[in-house]
Amino acid sequence: MKATIFCILLFLFTGLNYAQDQYQVASDAIKKNDFKKALEISKSLLSHDSTDQAIKILVELTSHDSTDKGGYISLGDAYSKMSVLELALEDYKHAERIDSLDVQVKFKIADVLYKQKSYTDAANKYLQVIALDSNNITAYDKVGELLYYAKQYSNAAFYLTKYLTFDKKNNKVYSLAANALYVMNNFELAAKTSEEGLQNFPQSNDLKRIDALSLAYTKKTDDAIKMANTTPDTLFSAWDNYVLGVSFLNAQKDSIAIIFLKNALQKDTAYITKTADLIATKYFREGKYDSAIVYYDKKISADPTNLSAHINKGICAFQIKNYDAARATLLDAIKIKPDYISAYLWLARTYRSADSTDEAGVAYKKVISLAQGTEDSHKDELAEAYGDFFGINDLIKKRYSSAIDNLKQAITYKPNEPRYHLWLAQAYALSGKKDGAAVEYRKVLQLDPKNADAKKGLKLITD
């Protein structure tokens, strides 16, 4: 153990003596104006980690020879090695003033500026390199990356794609360039760049992600689906999944769209307001009302005042004949917007289907009341109220005069609906008004020549 310690101390002492001896040799050389020899000694010491001695030589050297950039460059290297960045920058700039065309000095200055987080100044220095040497691909790479992380995507894309004209074997540059173009919404070029990169780096998942999203935005749906399916799910953010889901939904690729929309919801529950309604609507259109209700409930949970979610949930419940649930949901919708005609219309239908005739009548009267002044915009709703509810109910209950009035009203809103004319004809006939009945039966046959009830009714009153 003692022998080992002795060897280490001997090595350190010898190294220290060597460095001191070399400093003396260099100092003597400087006195003789042999600056080249002194500079070579300083570089040797610097390479052997005798930084302090190297700095002493270089300080002495530059004080005697201020016209040689080499001393300032080496002194900058020494300070940079010690992480004394301010002094390193000062010496590199001194060297630059001596030779403003030295590209390597500009790289050294840019490197220090980057370490100091002076990113704009570093980028400008790389741009000076490009101005001196338009084929310097390292400068294109450096400035492009700096601009990318500074979120100056347009400028970053310019320099990164310029780099790729020289070198197509840099996966990182392809990734940054494709991402920059994507963020710029230049989806065509983002797809082109990512696909070119994938030719060289077929396993690059980042490029696959950008390609899938860019293809989706450019409506190349089948290609987007293929690429998305080869990309790990973990790489797609909630927003990415939402973008893909909406794109595929718009392209009527409903099944795969639902997968991505559900993924968005799983990754970030804040996406309930964006995705739940889309998923529910898709199920609604497919007639999968139970599944639709699940997602309308999610939407309502996130936004209790969302009117459309309440209405659509109520319609779904109506379709599966869960009239209690339909009624409760539609009444909630009415609380949100008390003058919403559609909510009252579906509430009236729900009461009708549940054989709650009196409640249905109240709801239909509300439809009629709310439609006043906007009748032209609500002809279907008014025709249903007057004809399919009040008119036919009056006819069935033998309130013929009232039935005639209501059915006439229905016909003003839907003049070409055969069943309203048929019911009106029957009301006339049953009230003894044969002429009126004949007119209406003939009207039915104009609209529906094969209508057996109209033929039979007309025959009965004309024979």
C-alpha cells in the first residue's frame, strides 16, 4: 500500500516538475521572440491537462505577440476547458478580430455562446459561417437545431432541409426538419421529408409519427392508417390521437376513428369535451344507442350544461324505449334552454310512446307556442303537433270538428302529406260533410294513387 502511494506521489511530483520546466523553456523562447515554440509547448501542456501552466505561457505569449491569433485561440481553449466561459469568449473574439474569416474561430465562439445559453447570438455566429462557406453542413445543422429549439420553426426548417441536400444520413436532422415543417402546418412537405427519412431510417418511430399525422392532414387516409398502425401508441399524444380520430371519422373510417378517439380520452380526460360527443354521435348513427349513451354521459359529466348531449342522450333512450330515462334527460335539457323547440318535441314523442297522452298534449302545445313567429322554420314540428297528435286524437275520440280544424292546420304546413288528407276526409265523412270528404279522398289519391283506404272511403260516400 505504501509503495503504491509513493509511486503516485512520485508521478505527480515528476509531472509538476515537468510542467514547470516546460513553462521555463517556453518563457525563455518568448524572450527570444520564438513565439512558435512557446505556442507549441502551451498546446502540449494543455493536451496533458497542465492547464494552469499552459495559461501562464499563453498570457505571457499574447502580451508579447498580439498579432498572432493562435495564442488567443489556445488561451480561449484553455479557459473553455476550465469552464471559464467569459474569458474564453473574450480571447476567441480577440482571435476573430485578427482574422475575421477564420471559420473554426467562429465555431468556437458559437460553442461558448451556446453553453452560455445565448442561443440567438450563437445562431447568428453560425450564420456568419454559412455566409463565408455556403457548403458548411455543420453550420446548417447547428443553426437549424438552435432555431428549432427556439421555436423559430420556419427558419429552422429552411436550414435543416438545406443540410439534408448535403447529407441524408442524419436521422436527428430528418426528425427535426419533419417536426418543424409539421408544426408550420406544411403537411405536404412534412410528409415528404419524413418519408425520405424513413427510406434511410425505416425504424425511426418519430418520423413514422410525423408521417402518419401529415398524411392524415393531407387526407391521404389509407396511407395515414397504415403508418399510424406501425407507430407505437405511446408516441401519439392525446392531441395526436384526436387529430387522427377526427381525420379518419371525416373520411368515414369510423371503426378505426373510434380507436384513436378513445385513445385520446384515455391519455387525457380533458379530451372528454372534444371526443366524447364524436364517439357518441358515431354510435348514434350506427344505431348503437346503448354505447352512445355511455359517451353522452361522459360529455354531460364534463359539461353539465351541454344542450346537444342532453337532447341526443334523450333521443337514444327514446330509441331503446327507456322512456323514463328519455323524459328525465329531456327535462334536464329544457332546464338548460327553456325555449328549445326540439327538446319539447322529443319530450312530446316520449310521452306519446309511454301512453301519457295528457302530458304529450302539454308538450305539443308548448311546441306550437314556441314556434309562433317562426312557423316557416318549424313546419315539420307544427305539422306533427297538429296532425299526428291533436288531429288524429280528436278523430279517434270522435271530436270531429276539432279534428277538422287541427288537420287543416297540419295541411298548411305539410300540404302533400297523404295521411293528413286521409284523416281529414274521414273526419268530414264521419261528421256528414260528404263533399268535403270527397275532395280530400281525391287529394289523397292524387298524392298516393294506390291508397286503399282512400279508394274505399270515396266509394262509400259516392255510391
